[in-house]
Amino acid sequence: MAAVRASRTPRTSKVRRAGRAAGRALHRPLAAAARGVRRATHAQGAGESGLAKLIELHAVNAAGDVMITVALASTVFFSVPTHQARGRVALYLAVTMAPFALLAPVVGPLLDRLPHGRRAAMAGSMLARAVLALTMSGAVAGGGLELYPAALGVLVSSKAYGVVRSAVVPRLLPPRVSLVKANSRVTLAGLLATGVAAPVGAGLHLIGPAWPLYGACAVFLTGAFLSFSLPHAVDSGKGEARARLASRDGTSPAGAGGRRPGLRTVGPSVLHGLQANAALRSLSGFLTFFLAFLLREHPLGGLGAAASLGLAAVAAGTGNALGTAVGAGLKARGPERIIAAMLGLALGATALAALLYEVLAPVVVTATAATAGLCQALAKLSLDAMIQRDVPEAVRTSAFARSETVLQLAWVVGGALGIALPLVGTLGMAAAAGLVALGAALAVRGLLDAARRGGRPAPRVV
């Protein structure tokens, strides 16, 4: 036995040394990447103000959401033929989106009444999704009806988090960072986390359909813990009031009993910007659903259905990331002109896509998805800048909460239209152009008039 142990000892030590060497080799690039990410998130005072913690929290939130999306897509969309999948997704929209359309206008005002509990609200949305992910894990394989109420809960919790996060950002703004740059950092972190978590979720799905949901549960539990690591300033409601989306500045007259119904502090620039963003957000929802079914039934030339969908998703994500990056470094002082330009670019791209789809379908799909992503990102950042400039600080968080709710509803409307249309590429692109044209008709003139008037100057719009 001693001889056997002696013969094995050198081999064992070699294995251990090789393991330690491999561990050091893997640790160095991972540690360097972690340090690089930390430097990026903590730059320009974001670490001291607490914005870096919100950026990290949003990355965790995005990772959990995309894992749930992977699990639901495999059940609702990919597991059955196309005509059955359309029925399932339509049922999903009816059971989840319709109640959400009723609940969403309430989410913002309810959360706006809890200025001292924002960290708890964010942690609550994470914990709720963790529990619901476990609930769905038992039903995801069969796709039973019990899956849909849980999916509705996940959707409402996710949007509630988004509303609170929009209201929190101004509280964590470093002195050297504008609101539009701060939002671009948060958004970019979410996009990067989505890109990392999506293949992880797909890999977990190979183990079993419930495994992405187990992963999402673990991620959301981490997010609940991180929510309470945000600074106490997040829960401070000092000096805040509620805002109404109205076309004139000023204060409402006192009502019966001397009560004032609220502050009318959002000017026409912000309202026109919100109309334009709603059109672009509805375009995003429309393309998400319409292209998903179209490319599954009619893949792009030379590609399979999965590859076609992947190409469209990568194009949209790349456009979104590019728009976020451009917005972070943009030095222009005219957000109205930027939003008007994004409407024009989206309208031109969708109209051209309707004309050329039959001839250049792969190029058309890729270019349209990328353009929609870029336009939506830049327009949203410009809307953030307009809210920062035109809305007094006392009611700014309230305005962010309400604008986010409106944009989420616009996405729902666009997605429902994408489900309803026949799977004809030219028709779909024409409908997409119609959505953008409606937004342009409502908003462009008002945006350009406001830009000519110069708006109300502020030193930190961008």
C-alpha cells in the first residue's frame, strides 16, 4: 500500500499543480474583465453617488428577464407549428397583456406614492419574479393555462421595476454626469447582460425546459439583495410632488375644499417627444412579434428559421446598443431635433423596406431591425433629456414614472398588431411605416416648433 501511495503521489501532485496553473490562467482574464467593468460603472463619480450600484442591479434584472423569456419562448413559440404558435402567443397576449393594459396606468401613480419605499419596491419586484419563476417551472413543459397568470405577474413586476428605476436615476446622478448619459449607462449594462444571459439560458434549456427558470430565480434573488445595497437617497422623497402630463406649465387651480388636483408642469415639448417615442416603441413591439412569426414561416434565403430569427435579434440589439452609445457621447443641445430625425429615419427605413422586401428580404430585415433599435434608443435618451430640462426637479421623478408607463402600453399595442397581421413581408413593413407615419404626423411639427423656440436652456441636457 505504501508503494502504491508513493507511486501515486507524484502523479497527484502534478495534477494538482496543473489544476492550480489552469485556475490562475482563468482567474487572470476574469479578474481583469471584472476590474474593467467596475472601472466603467464607477467612472465620473458614479461609484460615489451610488449610480454604479443601480447599473449593476439593472444588469442583474435584465439577465433574469431574458432567462424567463428563453423559457417561455421555448414553450409558447418554438414547441409547436407556426399556426398553433400564433394561437398560443395570441392567448398569451390576451391573458397577460390585456390585464396589464389595465394595470399599467395604475403602476406609476401607485409607486409614485411610495417615495420612501423604492428600494423595497425594487426588491419586492425581484422576489415576486423569483417566486413566479419557480411556479412556472412546474408548468413550462406542458404549456398549460396555469402558466399565463404567472407570466402576467412576471410582466407586471418587471414593468413596476422599470418605472421605479426611471424614478430612481435622478436621485443618484453624479455632478459630472447628465441624466441622459446616466440612463444610457444603465441601458447599455442591461443590453450587455442580456447578451451574456441569453446563451446561458439557452444552455440551461438543453438540460431541461425548467432550468432557465431555476436560473432566473437565482438571479432575481441576487437582485433582491442588491436592491437594498442602493444608497438611502433612493428612498428620499424630500421636495417631490406628483406631475400630470398636460400641455401647459403652471399650477392647477384649487378645487373644492381648497385641494389642488396636482401640478401641471410638463410642457408641449415633452408631450410631443412622448408621442414620438410611443410611435417608435410601438414599432419595436410590432417588429418583435411580426418578424418572429414571419421568419419562422418564411426564413431568409439560405438560412433556417432559427438563424433568421437570430440575425434579426442581433441586428436589433446592435442597433439599440449603437444608439445608446451615440446618445452617451452626443454633444448636441437639441433633443427635439434628434427625436424628429429619428422619426424621419425610421419612417424612411420602413417605407423602403416595404418597397424592397420581395427583392432583398435578408438586407431589408436586418437593416429595418437595426434602424428600429437605433432610433428607439436615441429617441428615448432625448426624451430623458427633455424631461430633465423642462420638468422641475420637484416633479421630475413623477414624470419619468408616467412616461415609462405610456411607452410600455405603446409596445403592447404594436405587439398586438404584429400578431394580428397576415404573414406577408411587404404588408408588414407597410404597416410598420404606417405606425411611424402616425407618430410623425402627431409630433414632428410640434417638436420642430419647440426646437426653433429654443426650449428652456439647461446646462446638463447632454
